Amino acid sequence: MRIKLVVSYDGTKFCGWAAQPGLRTVQGTLKEAVRQISGEDCEITGASRTDSGAHAKGQVCHFDSPVPIPSERWARVLNKILPDDLAIVRSTLVSAGFHARFSAEDRTYRYRISTAPRDPLLSRYVCDFGRPLDVDLMRLGAEHLVGTHDYVAFTEELDSGVLNTTRTLHRISIVHKPKEVAIEITGTAFLRGMMRRISGGLLEVGRGYRPMEEISMLLTERRSSLQLPVVLPAKGLCLHRIRYANPPRDHRESASRLAE
Amino acid sequence: MRIKLVVSYDGTKFCGWAAQPGLRTVQGTLKEAVRQISGEDCEITGASRTDSGAHAKGQVCHFDSPVPIPSERWARVLNKILPDDLAIVRSTLVSAGFHARFSAEDRTYRYRISTAPRDPLLSRYVCDFGRPLDVDLMRLGAEHLVGTHDYVAFTEELDSGVLNTTRTLHRISIVHKPKEVAIEITGTAFLRGMMRRISGGLLEVGRGYRPMEEISMLLTERRSSLQLPVVLPAKGLCLHRIRYANPPRDHRESASRLAE
């Protein structure tokens, strides 16, 4: 019986999603909680490996329940033992062909930049920039980034052996509020650090450090003579939601033609 | 040269406002920061002694600057050395008659109760109740609390030797949002624990544990046979703002007729 969990966390005190021995991670904490309830070890498979310090409102994972607990009750029993900074939003029964990562249609991340003076009640969730940004320029820059491109200039992925750095971004909105600028991006999949580097590049454009035209040059000239965009801190990043088709795509048919 | 500071903090990691030896407090942290800049000890006098774990967007304090730094620069230099969970919103020059506590006209606190499932990204700032509340009943109960009353049933102050437990509340609004109910109260001054007990009493009314009529009975029958309202956790509480007349009231003339 496969269970899908929608998971929310404040990433400040987690060393990211992916389980690592001796470190407090979201995946490791969830795995231990499921083990406490069922008495058995089981694999927790996540949709996105969020960075150390990054947050999530709608991370998704799945596991094969070792005990016959009704799917919707998993959220309740897990929430009783999970720490304050981690919660299950929803637990549902899914077919055996559902895979949190490979069945996903797209992912939406949001990066928040504070343009106001540092606010201690927000500081865990935003990058503190503290000055106004030219949002129109940022929007023009963002337009160049939408579509299917080689995002090699926006990742450190090359160092970790990933060869295909082409991805598709469907939509980038720059949300302008009185005290912050938020960059919301929906794409099929993201490279390591990509969201934080894209946000860094757009911040450089918005503050006048980088001509807007350089954004498209970064896409076409690969690791050229241009300075790479700065990587913004993880605390401003939040995995907002992961969308699945209804019914979800069966990963056993599609996994072969997908790569994250 | 007297400086007024408007101060914001995430109270989670502070043992309240008031300096205590060996504990991390807001007052102690500010005092140490001023000492680092000026090289001299000085007293920091706050408007409200917020509880351990309670937050502030607009706490106010004053100190007599031992060095000739322009008043508006104090915010900038202090913010450079203050920790992430504490910031100066504004620093201004005030007259020698200004007193953060005794010149204050009124104080506004907000208590947030979450009516949605526990959200790790909000959990530091709300009381997690997790179910709907009858907001109309809460509003009726709140009406009884406005005015000048003996709030002895809403404080533990008696134990600390305070004899006069009469205070004046100008306004109580119950703000109803999709996922939370916030209780915002403006009053001249508050007793110890008063805001958290009033919120507790209104929560009891809103969830159907206490008849609405008992709120006024708590005001008139003092510590009667009625069960006292529950004290809600400090983390849901935020000191929103402190209002001063323009120009501020000179405390040397008015301190004698005021008591917090």
C-alpha cells in the first residue's frame, strides 16, 4: 500500500532533505517517525532534494506502508510525534505506479528577497537585501529564462557528474510587495542550486550590478567569460508545490524518458 | 542626549525582555551592544517587560547615550552587531523628559491563534489550536472586557505583590482570517500575563468550553468560584506598537499619577 505525503518544514535546523548519517535531515526524521509507528524500516522517497536551510510548504514523498493504517490517518499519527518544525499536510493512498519524483509534472519554488530593513520576525524566511530593486528590469531578465535552455551557468551540477544541464522552465513571476520581491518559478525539474543562482542573477540585474542582457548571454555562452551569478542563501528558498497529473503518471512507464 | 529605540525581535530564543544574570534577554543583549559601541555601561529602559518567548514588532526603550553619535545612526551601528533575531527599527532623539514606559499613552498587543493544522513555517508565532472557533461569540465576550475594570482574574500579579489590578482597555478586535484568529488589544497598561489570559478566556469561549457570560463574571466576581482562564503560550504573543503623544508626555510631571 503506497502512501503519498505532502510535507511542510522550516528548514533552518535541518541539514536538507536527504538522509545523511549523524545529521538531522527531513528524510531521516520522517523515516524514523514511520519506523516508530510501524516498527519496521522503510524507504521514504522524496520529490526534491532541498538544500540545507531551505524550507518547504509542499514537498512530496512516498513510502510503502508496512502496516495497514488507513492512508488518511498517517498524517495524524505522524504529526503527533514529529517535531515542531516538520509536519504532514496530507496523506493519501496512491497506486503502486506513483513515484514522488518521477511522476511529478512540475515543481514550483519561491525565493523571497526582503527589500526592507532586516526584520527579525521574517529573517528565517527571506534573503535580507534591504534596498529597493528595479522589478521591471528583473521581469525582463526573467523572460529570457523561461523555456527550454541549457542552465549550466546556473548550477554547480557539473562538479557532481550530471551531464545534461538542459531543463524547462514554464513560468517565472516576480511578485512585488511593499517590503519584498519574490521570484516564483515553475519548471519540470531543477538542477542543484539552480533556483538560488537564478534568483542571484535576477537580484544582480535588479540592483544594477549586471546588465539585463547578460541573462540571455549566460544561457547561450555556457561557462563563458561572464561572471557566474551569485548563489543566494538557502533560507530565502521555499519549495511551494509539486504538481501531479490526475491520475498521476505511472513512473514505471515514464521513468526511462525523464531525468531530474 | 536621550535616544528612543523602536525594537523588533523574535522572542523564541530570548528569556524575555528583562535582563537577568546568565540568561539571554533582549534588554541584556541591547545593553551589551551599546556597551560595545560606546565603551561604557548604560541603562536601557523598556516600555514593556515581555515574557520569555513572546515577540515584538514595536517594543520601545530609551537610554542616555554616553557618546555623541547622531541619534538616527544608532539604529545602523547597533544593527551591525545585533543577532539575527533582534533589530532596531528606528532610533530618534527625544527630550530628557521622555520615558519609554511612563510617557507611553497606550500599548497594542496581538495574540495569534492558528485554526488550521500545525504549519511549521508559522509555528513559532502562533498558538496551534487547529480547529475552527466561534468568532462571533469571542467578539461578544471581548466587548465585556473593554473599559476600566479590575482584571485580577486575568493575571498572576497578586503573587508578585502588585495591589492595584485595575486597568483600562480601549479596544479589542478579533481579526478573523482563513487560517487564524488574532486578538488585538490596545490598553494603557497590562498586568503580568494579562494578554495571555484574556486570549485564553476568549479561546475558551470560542471553542465552547466557557459560556460567554462568564467573561463579565470574571471581571466582577474577582477570584471567585469560577475557573480562571487558561494562560496561552507566549509564542503566540507579539507586542505590536506603543503609542506616545506628540510631543511625548514628560514623565517627570506625570510619573507620579501613573502606574503600569
